[in-house]
Amino acid sequence: MITLDQVTKTFLTGDTVLEDVNLDIKPGEFVVVTGPSGSGKTTLLRLIYKDLDPTKGTITINGQDITKLSKKAIPQLRRHIGYAFQDFKIIPDRTVWENISLTLDILRIGDKAINDRVKHLLDLVGLPTKAHLFPGQLSGGELQRVSIARAIAHEPDILLADEPTGNLDQEATYKIAELLKQINSFGTTVILATHDPGVIKKINARCITLENGKIKNGSSNNQPSVSPKKDDKQKHTDKSTENKKDSQEKSKLKQDK
Amino acid sequence: MKVIKTTLRQIRRTPYQAISAIAVLTVTFFVGTIFALVAFGSQVILKHFETRPQVIAYLKDEVTPEILNPLKNQLESTNKTEEVRFVSKSEALAIYKESVGDDPLLLGTITDLSAVTADILPASLEISVTNPEYFPEIVEILKNSDLVDTNSRGEKDIDFPQDVVSELTAWTKGLRLGGLTLIIALLFSSILTITIIISMKIGHRRFEISTLKLLGANNSYVATPYILESILYSFTGALFGWLFSYIAFLYATPFLAPRLAGIITLPPSPLFMFEVLIGALLTALLLGLFSGSLAVGRFLSRR
């Protein structure tokens, strides 16, 4: 279903974030992409979503080489893919209901069908009472669930989830992990980018580890090649370093755009 | 329609920008409508003067239509006349009576003088030329004719309002040119105003637009509310501008109507004003479409 063939991504700054990546993902598969911050997880997802173009190599989705897609055809591709963004990308002056219904509205689906679908999604993500609240009135975990609900609203073939548990507490993290598993059980191909070992363990799916832009392994179970076991203090230090790296990567991505 | 709802919500969120856009467009359409009506009116006035007999040669008393025929043929053979018409004494009296109405003083019925009769009015030859430039040639032919009477100064009795028509033509041209320049300047400032306001809104909502595009929205989905907003501003401006200009014309009617009696009927008929409104709305549609598209154009090219 998704094939990356010798994919390399070098930004204008000269930084190579992905190098000769080969990857095959089957329909309905759950794939966890892991690795330290700055290893290229987000870039990999953005390449699949055609938010970025590879410097070299081809990306094929359902037999179509998306690197050759015209600008006009990009919206059509994205309508088959759901994306739960790391920073949620929830529109602040629209209610939860309006945010979730956006993807359906873009597809020009009728009001009645949208109402039914949004109601169902709110139940699925556990926010049935929050429909008319604004994003500012929700917690981080709730916002992430809204983001996931919006990503799957149009029943995409593929769901890309970028660090959906990034800044959440353990309970919220597990709820999200459960939700993703549930979505996968409906037949949606899920690609989850995370560096949270707890989530990887909970999901128990094929795990791909990226390191310095290269795939280090592609195991078929929940064993990442780098499974950091550190004490809490060390984790805290790592978190700060990761945040810094994240901002560096984001600034690189912005420059490239 | 959801897109209209989205557009109205966008307008509601920035009411002052909406008010300023509508105010600028109201001024544009007010001035535009006034100038369009004045240009149309001046055209009617010019037409009125052009189609009236432009050269009138008063004839000697003994001239009959038969005697006049050679002169008539000579004038017609120049191919520079539209109409050459003989007006008899009795027709002249009828025209006189029609022009003075029931005024007994002018009809001579209450004065010591006897009532105005056909005998005291001269027969005449009324000539309309196809172009005011031909006046001198036609007048020259008439001057050389023995059938044309002479006035008290011993000159051939010929009237031709060449100066009036030329002056009017110059004024009409000037008015049209000045009006057109002003309308173009106002349209330019209106386009600029709408484009800036819509661009500001787009800039303010960049996050929303980029998110929509990431969610698979195509260009038309993103652009439509902004273009509709621009059209809505133009439409509202056109409606107000038209309304104010109509009110202005109604207000000016008591002053203009007696001066333009017989040339233009004032106030303008509701049907005519409705046609003007349709014209203004069509212009507004094009203006809004152009300005809105201009504003969103550069954002559409982005992924």
C-alpha cells in the first residue's frame, strides 16, 4: 500500500534528515515509527502526506507515485489520509464540533451525515459532552482526541499520527493508544510516530526505528532497537534536549517550505 | 449554504473592516451612479439639440413649395442633410401656439394688438444636417438663394445654433471624460481597499487556511468565503450608492425639472432606476470578484 523507495530528504540548509529509506507498509497494518527527536519521524510522515517532497527516491501509495503528483491533485490524496498533528492544529475559534466536521465539510458531505458522523466520533474519542466547547476550554489530552477524531472523520485509508501522546499524562496516553488500536481494528492503516516506550509497548505492533535519518531496524513486534531505560531524572534531561531538537527540526522544515 | 454562513461569520468577526470597505464602495457607487446618470442625461440633451432643426432659413412671403423645390433638391443633393422640411405660415403659427401654450399675452388676445395670425409669421425651410461640421456649406447655399428673406440688417435671415451645439458637444465630451477618469480612480481605490482588507483577513487566518489545506481542502474551498465576502462588500456598497444617488436625484428634481422640461423627464422612472441598479450590481459583482481573487490569488499558489 505504502512504499518508500530509496527516499532521501535534504533540506535547503543542507541537513539530510532521511537517507535512502526503504519501507513497505501493508493495508490495514499498524506501524510504529520510533527514534530520538530529530531522527526524521515527522519528516517521514510529512513525505507520505505530501507536505514535503523527497530530494531523491519515490513514494508510492496504492500504486501511485505521489512524488509526481501535481499541486492540484494533492487535496485529493490528502482526502484518503488522516493526519493527527503533533501540535493538534485545532482551529481556536471553532468549536470541537466544527473542528471535527471540517474534513467532512471539505468533502461537501451533507449536514445530516456530518451530524451523525461527528456524534459517533465524539462518542468514540470519549468527548460526547464537549461538542460545543472551544479548544481553549479543553485539556491537552482532549485536544489530541479532537485532532484524532478530525483525522479519521472522513474514514481515511491511512491515519498518520505524529507524537499524539507528546505532552500527555500516562492515563491520557494510554487512552490515545487504545483509540489508535481501535481505529486500526476498523481496517485503517495506522502509522504512529512516537518516542514513548510505554506507547510502543502498549500498541504491540510492527516497530521501525529511525536513527540519523536511516532505518535501523524494522521489527515485526513491539521491540524497538533503541529502547531507552533511564531513570526519571535522565528522562527529564532527555525531554528538554528533545524539545530543543524538535524546535530545530521545525525551523528546518519551515525553511524548506 | 455553509459557505455563506462561513462568509457571514468572517464579516461578523471584523465589523470595522467591513464597515470601512462598504463605506468606500458606497462613495464609489454613489459618484459612479451620479456620473452615469449625468452622462446619460447629457447624451439625451445633446441628442435633443442635434435632432432639432439646426438651420432655419426664413422665406420670402411669395415663396410656395413648388418654387422652393429646386433649392430643396440642391440641399438634398449635397448628402449632408438629414431632413429638409418646408414649414408653411399656418404650420409656423401652430408651432408658435404650441410653444407659448395658453399665454394670452403672447397670443395677443388681450393686448391692443390684434391676435397673432399666420400672416405675420414667415414660412421657413428647416434643415437638419448629419454633422454640425456641414453648417457653413449649407448656410452658404441658403445665402446665395433669392428665396430666403433678408432681416432688418440686410442680411439673409438664417438661424443656426452652431455655437450652442458645438459647446454642448464639448461639454458632453468633457463631462464623459472627467466622469470616466473619476470613476476609474474611485474603482481603483475601491479595488485596493477590498484587496487590502481581504489580504489582512487572510493574513490573520493563515493558520486556519494552512490547516484547511493540510486537511485536503482545495483552492476553491479556501478561497470561496473570501471572494464571497468581497462580493458582498461590493454589493452592499452598490446598493447604498444607488439608493443615495436616487435620493439625491429626487431631491434635485424640483430644481432640474423645469430647466430640462421637454428634454428629460424628471424624476427618473422607477423602471429606469431599477435598470441602473442592475447595472451597478453587475459592476459590483465584477469588482468584488476581481478584488477578492486578487487578494486570495497569491495564497492559492501555496501548497
